[in-house]
Amino acid sequence: MSFDIVLTVNGTRRTIPIPDPRTTLLDLLREGLHLTGTKKGCDRGQCGACTVLVDGRRINSCLALAVSLDGAEVLTIEGLAEGDRLHPVQEAFIAHDGFQCGFCTPGQIMSAVGLIREAQAGNDPERVREAMSGNLCRCGAYAGITEAVLEAQAAMTQAPTSQHPASPRQGEAA
Amino acid sequence: MIPFEYVRATDLAGAVAAGTAPGAVYLAAGTNLLDLMKGGVSRPRRLVDITRLPGLAAVERMGDGSLRIGALARNSDLAHDPAFAKAYPAVAEALLSGASAQLRNAATAAGNVMQRTRCPYFTDTGSACNKREPGSGCDARGGETRLHAILGWSEACIATHPSDFCVPLVALDALVEIAGPAGTRSVPLEAFHRLPGDAPERETVLEPGELITALVLPPDAASFAGHSRYLKVRDRTSYAFAVVSVAVALRLDGGRIAEARLALGGVALKPWRAREAESLLAGRAPDEAAFRAAADAALAGAEPSGDNAFKIELARRLVVRALARTAAGTPERLPALPGSAFAPLPEAAHV
């Protein structure tokens, strides 16, 4: 039985038929919507190459069933830049050589955007490294990635703009 | 992944009705389930999506002082909730020591409890596994057993339960609230997971159609807030399951231990409560001799299930270290690497 779901992908709301409920969000993005910036690395939640934001939170899109995300807002690497203007995290990855081959980079950048929104790491490189541990880089660009995340975070929290708010989540009272 | 029927439940009664059918499983985030389905380890014929059930993600302080954690509360929301982390610091530390930020953002409280073992012979469909295929044997026996159980195992199964979250929860007497075809019930988390015995395919006390609706921390669980830690030894610095982990909660009174709670992870097919060790600690001064006696008691029944005798001594030492760090007091802020057993005090570094 086919399900129609509604997803807002990179700001565009669309109704998408899901003929096979086995479809992951990752496969829907790549094969159904041709948004191939999100990469399939391990397809088992171990490498982080498929990281996207769903309702503002970074997740592994390979371990989410598309049909279950009906109504969600999805942000992928394609939705980050504003025209030719790169997102501060993208700028920082370039400035700090946060990649070599580039395969893990969309996932690294989306994970960094999620990390900055979570607002848990502060300007502590130890906490940034820990919070980025779900993204593997086989080229070993970790030093540059950590610097890029710290710099982008500093830029975004010092001068938040309406286009790229850091929007830290507030904790709720238990 | 074999094909399955997708059913989206809109209320609890409908979920239970749909989930009682043979071959049906409940779907929350699916971070563990989908991985197992891709590998052909889990082969459900129907997925009952419970993510739309109303009210199941709430975290509520109840009138009697207990805390009710809705089944769908996300691991990261719980751990990063300042009031939760202040009242139950060992639980927050355990949550943040597990998995990756992406997985914690998706994974739910009940899903964490329901996650399956990471025994590589269970996840490899080419290997014999009594848990996956009852009666087929256990290729882990005599295989690569470095990370397998040292407590409560049987000839049929030597796997461990991989959860970090469950370890402090079991130390704090958490309850599991369950709904099913016969109504609702509540069982202690300590009695929720089954030891393997000769039926390792029966992993929990859940009956067909039953699902977890909440985890409940009793009123006194918050009384340990000043002295609560979770320490975890793992093969990688981050994003790795525990080789051995220890949750400790102490109530100190007049320089003595008034009450101790102690549980171990990565050692058995369930989070392992060490009650004899707790009894030994009660009334004693928090010193090295008391900690060593407790560690010996906690591991008294341990037996290697293969090439893993080192885990017994490792667990003893980790119990001693966890008790010492807990007695020194809960850190003001969670360490940069939550659960690190090697970090210098007071602030853990990424080692």
C-alpha cells in the first residue's frame, strides 16, 4: 500500500508518494528527489555521511524511514547556501581545509550546523570533537574540521542573522 | 530488507491491536531496528509506527516526586534537559556517553531499553545464534569473545546488553510502564530483561502486543544527585559500546555512606545490579578498603565466557574508580567526554 507523505525539503513543501515503506530518508533524498549532496557511506548509522537536519536536529538519514517522517522539515546540504552566498559553516570548512576528498563533507557540515544549534559544546575543542564523533573522515581532516566548527560557531553566535540563526535550544524543566 | 506492512497508529489502543499480530514490531526512531532489518537479522512482517501516539514523549514530574519519562522522549532531549541532568546526573552522563549526537537526537528512551545485543554472531546471519534462531547453536562460544558476558551467561548465549542508559536506571530502581492487550502493568527495570538460560530468544518480559509507555524514576532517585557518576571503558575514545561500565549513586551522611547504589553494564545480558556490594558499602566510610570490598562482592560470581577473563579484573577496578569519583561528588558540569574513566579530575579531557 502506497503512502503519500508531506515533507518540507530545503524550504519547499511537497507531497511525495512512498510506494515502498522500506524507503529510507536517505534513499528518498538521493533517488527520489535527486538531492545527491547527502552521501551514502555505510548505510548503517556508523559513518555520518548521510547526516541531515530533520525538524532542526541532525540525524542519520540512512536509519530513518521516510514514511515515518510525514510532516517533517528536512534541511540538506543543498539548502544551506543562499544563492551564491555560502553558509558560515561552509565558509569555515574552506578556510580551514576541513576536507580532502570531500565525500564525508556534506555530512560533516550538516552535523556541524546541528551541533551549533544544539549549543552544548561552547568554544571547547574537546567538546566539539566529542560532539562530532558521529562523523568519520577517512582522509583525516579532523583538525581542520574542529577549527572550522569553532570558527563558524563563533561567527554565528556573535553576529546571528535572520538567515542563519544559531537558535540554541532551550532546556525544558523536568 | 524483506517487505513489510506499515501501519501508523494514532492511539494506544489501536497500536496495541495492530502490534499483537504475529510478526508485528513497534517502530519508534528505528535506529537499531532498521539497521537489523537491513542486515536480515530482524525480519518483521508489520511495522507499527508509534511515533504519532499522543503524550508519549512527555517528561513529567509526578505528584509523589517520581519522574515519568515518556517512551518516546529522545535521548538527547533528556540528557540536555538541565533539570533532569541536575536531578539524575549519572543518567545524563550515561546517555551522553552512548552512540553519536545524530543517534541520540533520534533514539528514544524506550528504544534504548529495547535495543538488541551487538554480539557479532547475532548480527551475522551466517553464524549460528540461539537468540536469532532458537536451537541453532552459538558460534560465539569458542569464537571472538573478548567483549562477551562475564555474569549471568549460559551455554546457550554469552551476549551482553549494550545499553548505557539502563545501567544507572537500574541502579536507581527505575520502573518500566507497559501497555498491552491485557491492560497496563509496571515491572522493575531490573526484572525487565531476561538472562539467557536455555531460551535466549526471549529477551524481555514483554508479552505479544505489549509495548513500553514510560520509564519511571521513583521519588528517592533524585536523593543521590550530589554523588552520582557513570564511568565507561570502551575501545575507542568516543562512539563505542562499553567493554565494561559502572553506575554509582551514593547518599553520604556524616562522613559515612548511608546508602549505595551500584550497577554494571557490558557484563551480562541485562544491566547488572550489584546488591551485595551495595549492602557492604552501607554504613562504611567511603574509603579504598570499602570500595575494594564492594568491587570483590560485585564480581564474586563472575566467570569468563571465553577469552575475556580480563573483563572481570577490569570491572573490579572500574567499580573502585567509579566509587572513588562518585564519593568526591558529582562534577558541576558534565565532563567533555562523558563517562571517561581515564580523564584527570575534575574536568575530563578527550583521552
